[in-house]
Amino acid sequence: MPASSALRRSFAVIAALPLLTLAACGYGSDSTADNAKEKVAAGSSKIDGLDSVKIGYFGNLTHGTALVARQQGLFQKELGATKAAYQIFNAGPSEIEALNSGSIDIGWIGPSPAINGYTKANGTNLRIIGGSASGGVKLVVNPKKIKSLKDVKGKKIATPQLGNTQDVAFLNWIADQGWKVDANTGKGDVSVVRTDNKITPDAYASGAIDGAWVPEPTASKLVAEGGKVLLDEASLWPDKKFVITNIIVRQAFLKDHPKAVEAVLKASVEANKWINANSDLAKAAANKQLEADSGKALPAKVLDPAWSSIQFTDDPLAATLNTEAEHAVKAGLLEKPDLKGIYDLTLLNKVLKAEGAGTVDAAGLGTS
């Protein structure tokens, strides 16, 4: 069966959901925040003759690699006279649409949109070329209503979007408890309420939901509202590591402009190295970029616990992406996809070798 016909109707709904971003180009909001470190250096030359490389990311901390790389001017440094241009997204489906249309060339994105986008296009549109982050996802609940994991049954718990990475994880956890929920409607032993992360804290404060399975910084925003972390998703994974953010690229762009892709990967590796060596400075840099992008920085009571729960890594943790796909199949959102070829880690491993670092593998899902 072709990969595109293997998708169930419910997963196809994800790609048809309304876009949740400002629509300067129809997909994401253009970002032109002024940053002296991003100025093109005098005497530098263009890479592959390109005027620009269009980079997409989300305005949240699980995309901290991109936030820091931009704030520190690393993308522009590596791209020389080729301008680093940016678009910011709130939802994976809109970023996949932007990639497919050529509105962006490279993007930071979660595993479920990458799986869905790759499968819908029969494996012809994107490649995962690197890792970025692990962890940073928690089940936060109202401690007055939910005191233990078994108390989640019968309650209203939010996830960001039907079929998104956290929604699939929560549905899988529910099934592991022996409870039943209709994945499409969210109705059953637990009420799964799909709620945009921007309004989840207000929904929690109003009592419309009893908790949420969400990424950072939304989880820490709920804690600031009086919520309690009942479960850190990392505790459910071997070595407490699972992919939350990957780097993807248009296949055509990768083929035609490998030097530009390598430059972006160099910036990403450099950013992760700096983040892991300078956590407090990196946290401040990420928050400064969030403020530049959105007009509002995160308060320390949200920023500090959120940042500490995320691990930044160049390893795409490919085996965990395959497991997340299996969870989507188990939930009834996806028939078993063929993910062979979703990864091309050739350029990342070239960069890592040049840095004297260990290489990473694609867990059998690479192009060769």
C-alpha cells in the first residue's frame, strides 16, 4: 500500500487544521527582529550563490537551539553573505506546508509533524538532518482534583492538537493504563481536550480543564498557576531521552545546496555545544530571542524550571521517533508507515567529525 493511502482520515485532519500563525506569507510570521550579531560580515561571500536561506522554528523553549543560534548570530556567521531569513510558527502542520511550498528551506519541528508530512508525501518532500532537543514535556494537573495518576481517569486533560507529538504520547499513556479513549473525539475514560498552548493556562485557571500534557514552557506556566507536575514524560523513556525537536530540510534544497545545509548544521552544533557549556547564559539568550520574536520574555518562575527540563542534543534519537510512530499506530491515528529514508545524517556526521565529536545513527531509517 502506498504510504499516502496508509494514513487514516484522522491523521489527515492534522494537515487541514486552520493555520495558527500570522500569515505574512500564508504559513508563518516573518521575523525581522534587529540583532547586531546577525549583520552580514564585510567581505564575506554567498554560499552556493544563494541570496538567503529561509529558516523556520517555533517560539518555544523546545526550539532553544534555533533561538540561541539566532540570538548569537551563529546562523549568519556560518552563512556568510547569504542572508539568514526566518519564519516563526505555532503549529507543525503549517510549518510542513511552508516547507512543501518552498516558503522555508530548513526548519526545527516536532517528530509527529515530521512523520505525518513525510508519509503524506510518500517520502518525497523532507529529510530529518539532525537532532535538537529531548524532553521538556510534562503532565501538569490541578492538585485539588488529581492527587495520583489513577485520579486522571474521568478528568479533562488538554493536549496541544489532535495527533501532535504530545497528543499521541498522552493517548499512548492512557492505553497503557488500560483505559479507553476515542482518539478522534477525545471522549472516553479520560476527556482529551485539544487546546492551543497559548490558551491552555487560561483554560486551566478557569477550571475548563483539570490538567494538560504539554511541552515547555506551557507546563511551567501551569505550575505558576498552581498546577503540580504529576508526570515527566522523560521518565517513560529509556535513559530518559526522547526526541521532541528535530531539524528538517526540503529534499530538493538538500540536493541543490548542500553547502548551505551544512552551514546551518554547523551553527546548530555550535549552538548546542555553547548551550551545554553555558546553561544560564544560553537560557538568557533564548529568552531574549523569545522577547524579540513575541514582544514578551518569560518570567524566571517559568523560564528556570522549563529550561532545566530540556536536554539539547545533536543526536536525532531516531529510535525514539520510530517508537513515537508506533504509538500513533497504536492510538489508531496512523497505519504503520514506511519511514525508511526519513533521515539523512551525512552532513551532520561530517560536521560532528570535524568537531571531534562522536557520530550519530538513523536506527535503520536512513537513506542508505
